[in-house]
Amino acid sequence: MATFEVRSARPEDRETVLAFCAHTWEWGDYIAEAWDAWLGDQQGRLLVAASDGRAVGLLHLRMLNEYEAWLEGLRVDPAYRRQGVATALHQAALAEAMRLGARTVRLLTEASNSAAIALARKSRMHEIGSFFPFQAPPLPELPQRLASLPRPEPARVEDLEEIIDYLNVSNIFPLTGGLYYSGFIAYSISDRLLKAKINAGEIYLLRRWERLDGLMMVEQREGRHGKYLFIGYIDGTTADTIGQLAYVLRHLTAQRNLEAVRAHVPDLLMVRDTFAGAEYQVADSPYVTYERTLT
């Protein structure tokens, strides 16, 4: 069994790391695209496990803000697996997160990744939410039955307290861990995040009978397959509300001339079935988010 040390990554580690990450998935890996930003991250830290000076493992600690830390990009050279490399990287990252002042640390993994889940549990993390990625093509025209219904409108700053009150009694909010997903990174839905999203025009509210009946938090993104509308949180009082929002999102995608709408749909049967009924397709396997409170 090899001996190794955990240290900060160096520029000269790049090619070694990319070599053992080359076949992470059938299409490769995103580490090459992230490397420069992670290496230069002044708020977080890019860690490697090194054996005889050679990098054999990788993990990035991202500080989302002064209190929330995020673990991502855990990779281990196949020749060094089952030797404690991943555990050592995890423990070093947790210690660094505490040193940087984080109160909470989280990570995301596929529900089928038993090794990553075992490692998270070993690090005293617990599951706080899960989702399925769904996607759908643009919809130029809404179904006739929805055309005459009230439309979601962008939230205003003065709506903040009403949004907070709505989330506080929501059945969906606590089951998602109270998280907003920006791509594959989860943020606590705080008043600060809500204000930022409102100011960016990225929260839409649906009102019925003079009360808030549903909301969605969106952002426009660009990836390997073009520009798309992304939904990182959606909530509704009823399945009909969520269904209407799901169709409206497809219509909004068409209005913005985007390629698709993608949504991280909470792993709740009612919500999943509603998105399927709005002609969305499950794009991938489910994902789970794990969390640990640091003291």
C-alpha cells in the first residue's frame, strides 16, 4: 500500500491529474475545464493527494459564501483506489472548511454512486435532499386549457417577505433541504439569495385568488449543447400549479430562443409525475445532496 500526503495542488500537477481523469465518464471529464479556476480559487482550496510527489487524487473545496462550503471534483487514480486516498482528501477538506469559517459543508453525488455515499456517511454527512434532472424542448404555444390562466410574473423586491412566508409553510421546501441548485452546486435559499435572484429577474411568481400559489427560480445557462433555461427550484401549492409552471417554462424557453429547458426536479412522486405529464423527459439518474454541520 502506497503512502501519500495531502497538499495544495500545483500547476505542474495538471497533466497527471487530467490523465487519470480522462475516462471518468464515457465522454471524459470536466476537470480540464475547471482546473485553472479551481487552482486560482483564493476563497477555497484545490487539494491533491500525492505519492512520491505525484498527484494520485483530487478534491476541490469551494466556499459558496462565508458560511457554506461545497466539495466537488473528487477523483482518485484507479491504481490507488481502496487505499484511503479519498478519505484523506475528505478529512483534509473538512478541516480546511472549518479553518475558513464554514458552518456547513455539502456535496452532491449520483444516487447510484455507493462509494461516494459511503464516504459521505463516513465523514458524518447526512442526506438532505435529492432530485431528478428533467428536460424538455421549447413550446411555442401553451396548451389551450392554460392560455387563459394567470401567468407567472417576475418577482419584485417588495415581494420578498411574501416569498419567505410562502416557503416557510411549503410542503416542498423542507423536503428539498431548502436548497437552490445552480447547475450542480446547491445553495441555501436565504433572504440574501432571494434578494439577489429577484434583482437579477430570476424569480417568477404565480398568483391566484390574490395569493401566492407557486414560484420558480430560473437562470439562463450555456453548456456543451447550447443555451438553455435552467430551473434550480420550483414550488407550487398543488400539482396543477406545478404543471402550469412546467408548461410555462417550456413556453418561456421558446420566447427566449433557447435550445431546451432543464430542471432539477425534487424527488417527490407528485412533482416528478407532473413534469412527466408536461412532456419532460428524465435526462439522467437521480442525485442526492449530503450535508454536515461543522462545529
